[in-house]
Amino acid sequence: MEKRRAFLENTLFFALVLALGLLGVRWLLPLLSPLLAGFFVAFVAARPARWLHRRWRLPQRGCQSALTALLYLGLGAAIWYFGARLVVSLGSIFSSLPGFYAREIAPLLSRFQEWLLGFIEGFSPGAPVYWEDFFALAGGSIDACLQKLSAWAMGAVTRLAAALPAVFLWCSVAVISGLFFAADYRSITRFFARCTPPKLAQVLYLVKDCVQRSALQMAKSYLILMAVTFAELAAGFWLLGIAHPVSMALLVAFVDLLPILGTGAVLVPWAAFLLLSGNTGLGLQMALLYAVISMVRSLLEPKVLGNQVGLHPLVALSSAYLGGAVLGFWGIFLGPLGAIVAQDLIAHGVIRLPGRVREARRRGRADREGRGEKPAKGG
């Protein structure tokens, strides 16, 4: 009974910790996100600052502040350049959707309608009358949906412009807090270390080292997958005779980094458009290219991720799926990272599984018997 009670207490404790962690990620993390972003930038600049201090005898505090400022300048320039280009491109695309439908899609649907009505008339002469009304209603619905989508997109740009003050406030807090964190990084980290109980501090240091190491390994694994996808796309586009195959492959490979979208966000509409426009051969070849890339990625992703971070492919796949189901987009990356941390804590004995505890007790009992010691009472 004592062992069962201890097992239930441990289970309830870890369930409570997990629930509090999920609540923190859901509610507390957005509130503290600018401060956490500032601390993260200061943390990234800490190691290069220490290297510069040891190598060139430069003041570490000044180096870390300067590196933090440079990181912010680089991030700001990249976001400003690519973000502005993205907003302008999306605005032009969505605003031109109705004209694109009238110019490209409507004639394709009209030809398809004529072919289908002729095919149906061969079986039932009176049926095309009803199908003509259906196609007219469907065409009007598609046109109305595109009009609403275009209006929604333009409204989204307006809402984005209205949200700029809040975004500016968030960025200001992140930048200012990051500079403050960088200026007194050692004092702040030492203060939190003194306020943390020794056992908990040891666990937190272990988690920090594990996350830092595993994040780099995960980034390496996703870059490997991106390189494989890029090579497949470049070869496929070159064989299919697509203009600028390398540039197009690089663009689609960047989209493939987003697990929610993937290559299907580009290749599937592309193949559908080719099929509807009458270019059946190229459309089928594009669909085949997408199928090959999807199959290769589904086979490689668990294996590459597992080899880089030390997870079993099934665990890597399951943790990515569960993380995405619970936490959304970022859970796809945080799920495997959490599994790696849990595996590391189990390996260091911080988390004790019942089977491992019994195995350790059996080994201890065998060692005592081998030394001729009497077994402990109740052991």
C-alpha cells in the first residue's frame, strides 16, 4: 500500500506540474512574452560576449550590450524588409483575385462545364438543363467567395495597421528589457540562482543545458530536411522544364519549413491549375513530384530528427503531433523538445519511473548479497 500511495502521489504531482505548465504556456506566456524575448536575446549574446572577454580582454558587460543591440538591429532590418515585401505582395495578390478568377479560372470552368454537359447529355438528354442551373449557381458562389476573400484581406491589412501601436509597444518593451538584461545579465542570473532552492536550481540548469543543446540539434535536423527538399524540388523543376528551377525550389523549400503548410501549399494548387488549364501532362507530373517529396519527408523526418536529438522516430513523430494538437503551430517544435528534456531528466534520475526504481532496488539488493550483507528490513 505504501508503494501504491507513493506512485499515486508522484503521478498526481507530475500531472499537476504538467497542467500548470500548459496553463502557463497558454495564459502567462503571452503576457510575459516581451520580457522573455528580451531575456532570450540577451542570453544568445552572452556566450559570444564571454568569448570576446576571454579572447580579447574586452569588458564583458559592454560586449554583451553591443551584441544585443546588433542582434536587435539585424532582426529589425530583416523584419522590416521581408515583412514590408510580404504585406505588399499579399495585398496585391488578394486584391487581384476577382480579376484573376474572371480572366483565368472562369474560362476553364466554362470549358469544363461544356464538356461535362455534353458527356451527361449522351446518357440523359434532359439532365443538362438542371446541371446548367447548378453550374450557374456554383459560379456565382465562387465569385462571391472571392469577392469576400479579397475584402477580408484588405480589411486584414487595415486591422494590421490599427494594431501597429500594440506591436510597437511590444517591440519597445522587448528591446528595452533586452538591453537592461544584457547590461546586468550576470547580476540578474545570480539573483535568480540565489532565490532558487539548490535542488530545483540543479534541475533548471540541467533543463537549460538540454534545451540549448537540443534546440541546436533540432535546427540542424530541420536544415537537413530543408536541404533534401530543396534538392528534390530543384531536380524536379529542372526535369519538368520550369523556369528558374533553383529560385523556385528555394522558395518552396522555405515554405516547407512551416509544417502546417509544407510543399503542398504550393505544389497542389499549381498542379490543379495546370490540370484545369488543359496542361494535363505537366499537371500530373507536378502532382507526382509532390507525392514523392511528401513520401520522402514523411520517411526522413522522424529518422533525421530522432538521430540528431537522440529520440526514437516514433517518439519524435508522436511528440510533434501531440504538441501541435495541444499548443498549435509552435507545439510542433516544442513537443519534441519537451520529450528530449523529459528523456534527459529520466537519464539523470530527476524523474524516476516505477520500473527503473524497482530495477535499481534489485541491483542494490544483488550488490549487498554479493558483499555478504544482510538485506535491509522491508527491502
